[in-house]
Amino acid sequence: MSEKMNNITNEEEEAMTVTLTYEDGTEEECIVIDIFTIEELGEQEYVALLSVPEGIEEEIDENDEIESEILLYRYTELEDDEISLETIEDEDELQIVQVAFESLLEEEAEEE
């Protein structure tokens, strides 16, 4: 599966978001949680995205729980500010990335 990042927005008070376009033409807006590097995988960069259900702004209030999904991709910066996201298909690589991301979340929680 190949995804393409269409739009990246980063306004001062809003989270950075991306729009993924899937091979079947469907699109999904996601919030960028973090971009991180994993040394043991050759300094490869990865991105963690939070899937944002369509129309969610109108449907929730502060106390509602939202079902969302965290998506992990291999991240590469190309020329002319272009970005490539690649699906992580190798199970061992995916497991390493998941553990690294969970460690980042734990570190951030401890800092608060």
C-alpha cells in the first residue's frame, strides 16, 4: 500500500495536519503526533499520525471519548519540501518503531 501526503498545515495554534490519499482515491486527515529517528534502524525517520474521523469537530464535546487510530510510517524528506511516507511492511521493523514511539509517549508523560 502506498500513501501520498497531500497537504501539510502548521498554523501557530493548531496541530500540524496531513491529508493522506490512498491508492483507491480516498483521503484521510491526520494530525502529526511526532517525527522521530531510530538509530538502530540506520537513522531512519518515522512519523506517527493520529487519524481524525471525518466531521469529528461537530460531533464531540470536551468529555466525549474519540475512537481514533495511530498510524506509523517511514518518513523521508525529498527535494523542494516534498515528503514521502512509506508503509512499514516488515513486522520486525514495525515492532521496533512501535516500541520506540511508545517510549517517546512515556517520556513526554513523565515530563508533564
